[in-house]
Amino acid sequence: MKNILTLGVVLAVSFFITGVAVAVQEEPTRVSGQILIKFKEGISPKAVEQELGKNRGKILSKIDKLGTLVVNVPRGAEDKIAEALSKNPLVEYAEPDYLASALNHPPADTYFGNQWGLENNGQDIKGSVGTIDADIDAPSAWHFSTGWNGTSTKVAILDSGIDQDHEDLSLKIVLQKNFTGSPTADDLYGHGTHVGGTVAAITNNNIGVAGGCPDCVLMNGKVLGDNGSGAYSWIANGIVWAADNGAKVINLSLGGNSPSKTLENAVNYAWSKGVVVVAAAGNCGCRGKIYPAAYKNVIAVAATNNQDKKASFSSYGAKWVDVAAPGENIFSTFPNHPYAINKSLNYDYGSGTSMATPMTAAAAALIWSTPYGTSASAVRSRLETTADKISGTGTYWSAGRVNAFSATQ
């Protein structure tokens, strides 16, 4: 008999919540560790180098037509150094490298207000008033990374498939393969489409939802059949395929109760190829381990609600669960055709650690397109060390709740 896993997707949960005060982070106004300088005409390159050296500055680039230098300086000292250089008789001006943003921020996606996991401003979600900033701070992170660094970051969604002609997703699919017994790579179950939308739905297009990593693209690896279950062999094959075809992040919103050397070896193979693997911790509301989440080279993800508390259904355990992320009442894409989960067509809410996992995968993908994205271990370290130490950290999960803004700035 084939060893198949059971996929847990919780779509309705009853719970009681108490409020918690969370500090609100200010939107960034300038590029961290960077200033702009223009020296006066006739100043020699040697003199420029000497003046910058006195202030621990290093030229990153030059706007040639303006004679302006983009200079790296120590983080936190931008204003002080710019002020000092502006008083230097050799300098025409020095200033912070300020940030601008599209004036339709937040993004012009119809249902962005429902996406509390990306930006929680205290909105009411299905009768639950949120706690401000109990989110991954995605719009703030987009000032620093959108998943583009000369090319789009590839995220592999190894799941039940992705809707082939969804208005918010079809153009994001760059590669796909079906590892199951289903006749199609399309999503007839509904789960993979929801996960894919959370990671990389087309953003700022005046329809639907925003993706956590706006410029990311998706690899659709169908490893779960049309009933939502799949053999470990399918999943292992999908992991190897994703690693061999350029994925920087693999999202596994699935899990089984039984450990497997084949599955663990597939995870280790992806890690050896420089891929960050993110997996759901499970929905039993207990400490029981789920695989592949429990493996060393996987980031295991628990789920939080819109008040920054552990979702009642989420599995937990700081000895094996690494981070938490929004996973209850997450609004995202669903197939535009009939599917087994049978929620609304196109868009609706879903709950589970399956929904928290793509929040985390999106944040990891954003990190890849920053100076911190030098290796899988560097990305994982940045993700975990910048997580918010909310209630439950050290008990339910080890690192905290994911914060994409803190991770990318």
C-alpha cells in the first residue's frame, strides 16, 4: 500500500481571544545605510575618497548626469554623516536617500483590506477586531524588496496544483509539473491556489488580492491529488524537481504523521542546492510532530490569529516549531471553477498552518532579493532572528512571529 499523508486544512474555528498591546513600527522614510552626496566641481577623486573615508563611506554607484554619488554608510548614522558632510566646504550637498512609494499605497487590489496578515490596521475580520501590527508588515517590506533582483525570485508551490487561468495567478506560473495520478496540473481541490495567491498573487492590478512577494513567480508542482492527499514519493520528487529548476524557496503547506528517510533526504537535497524549505507545522492543536516540518533543514511554521495569539488549531512546540505567521482567516485566491474544498469561486478565507506557511515563504523570498540573501542559511537566519517575540515565543515556537519588514530593511 502506498504511504500517503493526510492534509489538514481547518476552515472554521471557534475561539476566545484577549487583546494584547503591540508596539507599532513606523513606516521607513529612507534607505537604511545609504546617503546621496555631490561634491563641488573640480574636486579630485583622491580628495573625494579621503573625505568619504573619514566618514566610513563607500561609493556604491554614481548618477553620472547629476554628478551625485550613492554612498554606503553605517546603518543608524545616515543623518549624522549627511549633516556633517553637508557642512564640508568640498561638498555641494549631502542628504539621506529618501524613499518614495506609489500614491495608491496600500496596493490597489480589491480585497487588500481583508488581508490582515499582510497589514493589520485593526480591521474587523469575520467578527474579530484585530490588533494593530499583528502582521508580517508586507507593505513596509516592499520598500526594500519585492522579490526582484535582476530576475524574479522563484517560489515552488508543492501542493494540489494552481488554477491555470485565475486572473490573479495564471501569469505568475513559470514552470509546472504533475507528480500525482491526476490527469491535470490544475487545482481541483482548491488548496494550492489559495497558497499560491498568498505568496505571489499579481499585486496592484485593481482586482483581487496582493501577494506577499509581489515580483515573485511560481513553480506549480502538483504533489497532492484531487482529494488533497499525496504519496511521500510524489512530494519527494516535487522537492527534487523544484531544487533542480531554480526554486529559491519551496512551500510545503502539507504534512504527514510518519517520518520518512526519503522525504528527509529530499529536504536535505534541496538545502544542499541552496533552497529555503518552509513547511506547515500541522493543525492538531497539540505538540505532535508533522513531517517534513519537523526536519532540521525545514522552517516549521505555526499559525497566529489577527490578535497575535496562537491560533487554537495550530500545532506547537518550541523544540521543533521555528516561527509563527498569520494563518487564521486568511483571504486569498481560490479556483474559478468547482473544486473539492467548495468555498467561494475566485477569492475567500481559509485557515490553517497551511495558510501561515506561504506568509513565511513570501517573507523568505523577499529576503533573497536583499543584501541578506547570500545563501539559504543566511536567509533563514535573517527570517528567524528578526521575528517579533510575541506571546508564545519560546513555548509554542522558538523564534517568534515573522516580520518581513524587519527582515528586509
